[in-house]
Amino acid sequence: MSRLLHLSKVKVEKEPGNNKIKRARFEGFPDVVRMGVHGGVAEFFKLQPDQPLPSTLDYIVAAIGGCMTGTVAGALEARGISAAPDKLQVEAEGKIEEVEGKMILTQVSLRYRLKIPQGKRVSVEKALEHHDSFCAVSESIRRGIVVEWKGEIEEEPAGAYQATTPDPEFPVRSSKKNRVCGFQ
């Protein structure tokens, strides 16, 4: 049985005039997060971005890294061990691969660098052994997130609509796995 704790609301839009750049606004927060492409992601889409930006998949890697850092820091501090930046450093690395013609985040690896007081190794090893099950992001991904969508389509009167030119680099693709979809 589950209980709703929070409904996260984010408005996302494509940035006008910038191919593959999106802006996300999180409800209740004034800052805008910009997402784009760079490196191998840009190469996959055959793009050379004017302004390389972290991709949406990079944000997933950062979310996992941030959550896991918080859980391990909490476990350390509960044992009286400092999790200050000079004592706990975390590097998150996401492996983005082409699988069956699609770009997929296939693995996230974390590397913890810890400086601990002498005699606390056993306690720290125990904290590390169990901390990942308390990370909401990694647990959500492991369990599988249901992605739902619905479309609300409004036809504009003739002459009021300005069309954009379809981009041949991005054909419409569809996948039915783990999605609930529909139109209104």
C-alpha cells in the first residue's frame, strides 16, 4: 500500500530557436534548469550544439548521485562521523549506450572517497553496505517508474498557426513499454 507524499510538478518547454535545449521550471522554485546535449549524446543525434549543456540523462545521473550522497552522509552522521566536503566526496558516472538503435542510460556507478577517524572502519563499512536501499531515486529506478502521458490538442484557425519545419534528423519514434498513453 502506498501513500502520496508529494506531487512533483515541472513545466518543460523547448527553448525557442535552440535545437534540443529544454527549460524546466520546478513548481515553487524560481530558477530555470536548462538541458541540452553534449559529447556522445550530441554525436548520437548528429548535432554540434552551439551551447553544450547537460543532457536529460546527465540529470538522472546527478539525481542518483545526489540522493545516494545524502543517504550515505546521513548514515555516517548517525554514527558520529563527519560527512563534510573534505571528509566525503562522491563521483557519479553514468554509462549512456546505444541499445537497439536507442540511447539508454544503462549503468550508474558511484565512487565514494571517505576520510574517517581511526577505529571507525567497521561502522563505515556497515553504513555503506545498507545505505543504497534508502535512496528514493535509485529505488524508484530499480522498481521501474511508470511513465504516463496525455495530449490535449487544440486546432488553431487557418492563418493563425505558424508551422515549424520538421527535422529529418529526429523521426517520430514510439515505444509502448512501461507507458500509459492517451489523448484528450
